[in-house]
Amino acid sequence: MMNRKIRKVAVLGSGVMGSAIACHFANIGCSVLLLDMVPRELNAKEEKKGLTLEDKVVRNRLVNGFLTASLKSKPSPIYKKSFADRIETGNFDDDFEKINTCDWVIEVVVERLDIKKIIFDKVDKYRKPGTLVSSNTSGIPIHMMLEGRSDDF
């Protein structure tokens, strides 16, 4: 039997489920990389500030917004506010390669096979060998998500 240490977890998708999952891993002492999409357009506040789609604050707006909403929810999924410091946020375009530092990658994106396959293509490209990979899917058969994956995946 292999003894495995999980120190860092990547959570791909930061909506209600993804943010809560990230918080629960932070609660037990894991470092977490929480990633989501880059927004396609500026919102009114960003336009007023003169920001562009290239500004990091804009590029991470979705992930940071979802995490903030999760932390403020009642009850909050984070046990102590300071535990949230264990969660690093980023986006799929700029930060995906950082999953190569993670021991476990959890996919929590929308329930669409085509989108999950795009995410798993990137996971297969950037993860380190032996990394645990799982999905939070509720209805898509695992064998369908595994089509075209490497043997180690």
C-alpha cells in the first residue's frame, strides 16, 4: 500500500461548490490553489477605474468574487478567518501550470462534458506524475471524462 501525503490541492472552478471545497481543504491545513475563468468583459466599476482585461485584478475577478462570497456566507465554510490565507487564487489562462505543485487536483467546473474535457486536457499537460485527479461531477460518467487521457491520469 502506498502512503500518500496531500499537502497542496488545486480546485478548478470556484463557484459555490469549488470555493467551499477549497475552504475545507484550507481548514485541515492544506495549501490550496483555486482557479477559475478569466472574465470576457469589464464590468462598470472596472471601466470607471480605467482597468483593462489585462489587469490582474480583472483577470482574477471571478475567482476572488466567488471565494469572498463563500467566506461571507452563513455558515461560512472556513473555520477561522486566518485559514483563508492558505488559499491562493488565480485563473485558468495565467496560473494553470501551477497545478504541477499540487498533490491532488479536483475539477469543479460546469456540468458539461466538452468543458470538463478541455480542463482535463490542461490537467494532463501540467500535472506532475502520480497526482490524484478527481471530479465533482454529479452525472457525467467517469469513463467519458477519461477518453483520450494518459495512462498515469
